[in-house]
Amino acid sequence: MKLSINVNNTIWTSIGALALMSSAVSAQTVQDDFSADLASHCGKAFVGKVVSNDSADKAMSEQRLVMHVRECSDTELKVPFHVGEDSSRTWVITKTAGGLRLKHDHRHQDGSPDAVTFYGGDTPAGDLGSPIAQSFPVDAESIENFNANGLEKSVTNVWHLYISPEIFTYRLSREDREFRVDFDLSKPVETPAAPWGY
């Protein structure tokens, strides 16, 4: 009887371990698929348009918006976001042990970092997102940076990235704020010059 219990415990322990391994593989596959879909556009640039209705974004909506999937490796993607002549922004998407991380690299025209730079967050633990959608709640480092620079409204930011065969979407949401740009992946355009600092 004691042997039977030990065998059963071993079986259930093994089943539990396999379930955990399956979950980890599933998480990795989902986020790897998301990254791979974006990386499949490496070297290409696409025009976008503001599709949210916040009056704060009127000036940006009147500019030519271009994303450029510029640098791609197995662990990191760098995607400059050009707003008219302003090439200060680069989205940096990195694979981590726990999922994906999105950071915003902001530079001045001389290449020096802006006071508000490298802010963003990680995909939440246990939230796999999907192969077409990933969300990034603001992290503690970014909250500290926002508070230090008078951007208290940004401390509840959540950034979202969506990809489909025809559209890539960058979205920012928080209470009383919604910003979204859709990029047409079906029509590549001429690649822009390097972003500031690169």
C-alpha cells in the first residue's frame, strides 16, 4: 500500500511538472510568435495614422507618421517611430525570462538621452497575451522617472501592441487618456534616416 501511494504521488508529481512545462512552453510560444511576426517586417517602414480622438494628439495627427522595423535579433527589436521631422523616439522590445519588455528610447537631436527616456514596462506575470496582442503596464522605474519630471498623470500608463497581417497598432491607455496609431503593413514605404542617437 505504501508503495502504491508513492507510485501515485510520483505520477501526480510528474503530471504536475508536465503541466507547468507545457504552460511555460505555451507562454514562450505565444510571445515568440508575436515577436516573430513583427520581426518578419525587419528592414521595412510603414506609414501610420492617429485613430484615437484625444484633442491632445491633434498636432501629431497632422504629421507624417512612420514606423521602421530597423534592428532585429533573437532577443530584441528596435522600431523607430518618426513624427514628421522628429526622430527622437525608438520602441525597444526585448525578450526577458518572464515575457516581453517594451521601452521607449527618447533622444535629443544631438543623440543625447532625454530626461524622460527608457520608460515602459513588462508583460504581466502569468498574462501570456496572444500572438497578436501584448500589453505592458508601467514599471516602477518609469513611475519614478515620471514623478521626477512632473508627469504624474503617466504613472498609470499601459502600452499595448497589436499585430495582424495588415495592421500594426501602438496604443497608450490610462484614465482619461487614449492614444492609438495604426500602421498599414500592406504598403511598405521608403525607409527613413536613422533615428536620433543611432
